[in-house]
Amino acid sequence: MSAEAGVEAARPAHAAPTGVAAWSRWLRPVLLSLGPILATLLFSGALLLAFGVSPIDYYQAVLHRGIVSPSGLQEVLTRMAPLLLVAASLTVAFRAGIWNLGGDGQFLLAAVVVAATAPLLVTHMPDWLALALCMALAAGVGALWSLVPALLRAYQGVNEIITTLMMTFLGVSFANVLVKLVFLDPATTVPQTRTLPVDDRLPHLFDTRISSGLVVGLVAVILVHLVMTRTAFGLRLRVVGANARAAMHAGLPVPRLTVAVFALSAALAGLAGAVEILGVEGNVRADWNPAFSLTVVPLVFLARFNGYATILFVFLFSVLSIGGESAARLTGVPNFFTLVLVAILLLLLAVAEYADHRHRERTRA
Amino acid sequence: MEHLFTQAFLTALILGALTAGIPLLLAGLGEQISEQAGVLNIGIEGMMLSGAYLGFLVAYRTGSIWLGFGGGALGGMLVAAVMVLLCVRLGLSQIVIGIALTIGAEGMTALLHQFQFSQSYPRLPGVATLPIPGLSDIPVIGPALFNRPAIVYIAVALVFVLAALYRFTNLGLNLKAAGDKPAALDAAGVDVVRTRAVAVLSTGILAGIGGAFLADVGAGLFIPFMTNGAGFIGIVLAMLARGRPLYVLLGALLFGACLSMTTALQVAGVDIPTDVIQMLPFAAVMAVLIAFGRRASLPAALGLPYVRGAR
């Protein structure tokens, strides 16, 4: 630390901006996320005290399960896989100005179809081929479920918030119908699909219990980030998102791009469903709906659609939800407290961003 | 099949449509006010839940259903006040704050419920109905439509009050201006932030009463996460209605009828999986959109915070 400071001081004057740049590039984001996290700990600590629980015990349990203990950390990293894919799905859509709020329906239907086909496929072909086919299938199912909203938006101008929400309600019920009536495992009494044997699931990373779905998720988020920021295709999508009318005048095929965005976004949501089934769950029980999409939406916004920031936020959220479950068991606070914790964190992160924005505007002026 | 259309079935269906539809109606009307004023209120689910919890708590403690609705309004308003501060006053992202408020209200109400009522699960007594003389004697529809708790009539009357408000009053015009061209409203000397704040608080009140209706009249008790997407249906109803309260009423009754169809069919002795019937209203709306898909005329400034002087 002191050595660095010495180097900093020894630099000639014209190098000073690098220090400022480093400040604004690294330190500011760190402060901007650490500040709200600390404030959240204070706020929710007060709440815990009001409920008669020691905040120290609670946070210790969260930290222990979420980061310190190897099995907990592995669970956190496994949980990140579907969340990252959902985040990638939302980022594509939001950057292109399309409100795909139907992620949960796309996720769930793809999950059900994969859960129904995977146990059949693995008996007929090598695992890697079966898993790859299932992922492609999931992406296809997701994309298919967004087709109607996509066409309505692209060619009729029907607001996609309505249609995707409709399709998500429809999809969740339809998934249940499929589980209860069509893909039912006759061997069990509770309605659920056949279970994919543990040996045939997505392989674990190295010697850990981390699902390799994590790699799929990380690759998807980073790929989406690079495509949206570094390629001509991404630029076109962002232009459509910024001003669809201007994009039309610039000669961009806006309707076709709109359909492409829907397909990409929904395919990624479907892939998230596949990863969760092939890597973690192994089957779909009736009425199972983790509703990842809704919780990831604010994370993606807070990350300002930046892929790397998204990864950090998703990690933080996973630590809180996995650690929170364990802390709830240990300290006797109902697990619902995790929801409150996440909500306070989201609110404070948003406020911190606002404060930073105001500060920058004032210093510029 | 003819036993399907017995008097008991029809009465159960209409009654169910009304009971399930009133919370959706209140949520939809509330959301409509916010959307007219340019605020996409995604926190409405949280407002309903908060209203359901406080509405139940107050009604249970005081034994008065009207105080219960007051508690519901207060509960919705509490959440709405946070939204006013963060989204309207400071201009933070309405999506982030809306979802955060919904998640927070879900967690908070479930927690409080668990601490207070998890052992006893107390229930409220049935709500007294107010038969309308003459009309309530009509066979089939009479008991279902005109022998309801007073709050039902008030909610339906609100549809016409709001329609008149949008059409004939300055406040209604200001609300629409705040959603369509806030800068013009500002130039005319009306405070945009205050107009939108009034809108969001009204949303909180209506959504809160809707939640309280779910708990106090519909279920008779509070269940964690009991709104179960009703707020989101409210958002969809408001968007489909394009600023016309009467359309919200029609939509709410359609959704209510489908949601209550399962119970009515069970009365008639037909066994169809709940999930199939739950798909009906959404499928119907999609079919309508596909057939008559027109450009939605949403307020131009919907979802955008108003910053004076910004372009």
C-alpha cells in the first residue's frame, strides 16, 4: 500500500490524470457498491434487533454459508448459472429498448420441455450430445414462446410489456398443465417429470460441486456484453433501442431486428431453464417456479447493462439468497427476511447511484 | 351439459367473478392513474400486499371492516410514499424501485405475519352484505350482483367517478399532461412532481384497498404472497384500457370470471385442472391482441422521470 503511494508521489505531474482515472474507474464503483452494502447491513441490522435477533450472528451465518464455507460458495456459484443467463437475456432486450418481461414463462416452459426430453435422450446417445441437444431445444422453446409478442411488436406495434406479461402468466400455467397431464412420471405420487439421473447431468467443474452451467452463464453474459458494445450488430440494436424512428430513417430493418432481439433474449432465458434442470434440479415438480426473471431485472438495471458489473451483482445476490437461507435456519428468522434484505439493498444501490450522478453533474458544472 | 347452467352455477360464477374481479378492478384503476401521469408503477403488487396485510391486521384488531379498508389504504400509501420520494421526487429508475418495493413488501408482510399469526391463523367473520331493495330479488343475478358488501358498489361507482375526473376536471387534464408532455404542464405553471405524487399516492390507496379486499372480503385472512400477481394483472388491465376506466371494469370482470370459474365448475360437478382454466383470461387477451392488434396509445412520457430543463 505504502509502496504504491510512493510510486504515485514519485510520478511526474503530467501523470496525475492516471491517478484520477484509476479513481473514477475502479475506486468509485467500489465505493458506490460498498457504501450501500454497509448501509443495508445497518438498516437490516436494526430490523433484526427489532425482531430480537442478533445481527452479528445473522451476518456471520450469511457470510459463512455464502462465502467462507466451500460447500456454500459452490452452491452460490451454481446458483449464479441460471441467473447469469437470465441477466444476459434481459440485457439483450433492454439494450435494444425492448421490455421482455416474459422471462419467467420462457424459462419455465423450456425447463419443462428439457426435463421431459433429457431422461429419454440420455438412454439413446452419449451424454454430451444429449445435453447439447437439450440446450438447443430449450433455446428453441424459449424463442418460440416469444414469437407472438415479437411479431405483434414488430409489425403491429403492440406494446410488449402487455404481451410478454400475458405470455408469462400463460406459460407458467401451461408448464403446470404439461407437468401434471403430459410429462408426468408415472412412478411418483406427486406430479413431477421423470428425473434425470445425477450421473447424466451437466458435469461438475474440476473436483468441486459447482455445475458447469456457471461457465455457460459467464460466457453468455460476456459474449452479450461484447456483441452489444463491440459489433455492428450490437450497435444497430442499440440504435433501435435508443430511437426506433431514427433507426428506421437510417435504413435499419427495425421489424426484423426486433424479432431477432426477442428470439435472442428468449432463447437465453430458455437456456437458463435448461441449465437449472440439467445442472441442479434434474426434474420439474408441479407448481415449481423460481421466478428468477423478476429479481434479475433490477440487478441488470443497476449494472447499467454492463456485463461485468452484472456478474458482480448476480454474485452478491446469490450470496445473499444462499447465505440468507442458512442464516434463517440458524438464527430462527424466517427466510422471508432475505427478501427484505435484497429489497433494502436494491433501494440503497439506486439511491447511491443517484447521489453519484448528482455529484458528477455538480462537479462538471 | 345442461346441468352446467343451473341457477346455482350461474350465481356462483357471477359472484365469483365479482369477488375475484374487485381487487383487480381497484388495482387496474389505481395503476391507470399512475400511468396517465407518466409513472409506470411496477410496485403496485407490493402496495396491494402491504394493503392486504394492514387491512387484515386493522380489521382483525378493531373488528371493523371499514377501519380495515382504511388500514389497507394506509398500507398501500406507505409503499407509494417511498415510490413518490425515490421515483417522482429523485427520478430514480421506476423499474428498479418498483420491483424492489414489491420484493420488500412481500418479505416484510410475510415476516410480520409469521411473527404475529403463524400459530393461530385467525379468520375474520364473513362480511355483511348490503342488499339493494328490489334489484336483489331478481332471480340468478339479483343475489350475485345486488346483495354484496357495500365496498363492491363503491368500487364500481369509482369507475364512473374516475371517468368523469379524467374528462371534466382540471386535475384529470393535469394528470394526462404530466404523462404526455410534462414540460408543457410545467410551462403552464403546474407542478409536475406534485401532480405525479398525487397520482402515485392515489394508486397506493386504491391498490391498498384492493389488497385489503382480497384479505378481508375474499379470503377472510392474510396469507403471505396472497396477491399472487394481481398487481401485474392490474398493470396489464390499465395498459389495455388506454385511459378508459370502463375498460378496466370490463377486463377485471373477465379475469375475475375466469379465475373463479374453477370453483363454479366444481359446484357444477365438472372437474377440469385449475391450470387450464387459469390460462383462459390470458389466452383471451392474447387472442384479442392478435385479432385487433393496434398501436397502443400509451402516454408519451410513461416511465420517464421529469427533470426540468432536460431535453
